[in-house]
Amino acid sequence: MSETRIPGERHQLIYAVVAQVPRGRVATYGQIAQLAGLPRQARLVGYALSALAAGNRLPWHRVVNARGRISERGDDGRSALTQRRRLEKEGIRFDADGVIALAQYQWRPE
DNA sequence: CCACTGACGAGTG
DNA sequence: GCACTCGCCAGTG
């Protein structure tokens, strides 16, 4: 069967998973993709998040890359700084290299 | 319609 | 551990 995919459908699947990441925890792009039923498509998660309109309710700041670092956006680090501040406000610590200890903070859905 | 451009990560050498 | 390839989607001009 050829599954008819509506453009933007993947974005919705991704947003639905991001919305579930609890406060004080982080998830990786690859993890979000996996949970959204899009294994090995971490990049799509990045695309989906970059397409977010400002002022949305999604906790997009809880998504970091597989190395535990915040991915840069090409907006001169502005949004990256916002992201870091929000995470620190939730109690998440960064080491001197700007790395989050995933072993401690990564979200593990039941 | 085509070309280009992004919040990634696993695999390979 | 580093450099490189490749897979994959949606918006813009």
C-alpha cells in the first residue's frame, strides 16, 4: 500500500512528541524522530523546529543534539542563548564546554 | 517547475 | 577521534 502523506504531516507528528517532553528534561533530535515514528530522520526534527512560528506553546528548547549541545541556528546565536537560559531556568546544568549530561537529564518516556 | 537552503545523526574509512 | 557521505522534508524566490 502506498501511504499518502500530506505535506506537513511529519511536522505535526514531531510537534506532538516535543510537546510531551517534561520540564527539567531534554530530548535529542534523533530521539524525537524515533518517538514520532520517523526513525533515523533526526534532520526532519530540525527542519520542523526551524519552521516553528514565534510565540508557539511548544517547549522547543528541550530539544538538543546527540552530543548534548545546543545546535546553532545561523541567527548569530540569539535563539541558542534563549534556549540555554530556559533550560538553566528548569534546573539543567551545562559544563564548561556547553554540554548537558544526557545521562542525567535525557527524557526517558515510559 | 527548478534550485537552494536549513535546529541532525548513523555509518564508513 | 576526525572528515566525509547520505537520507529525508518543507518553505522561498
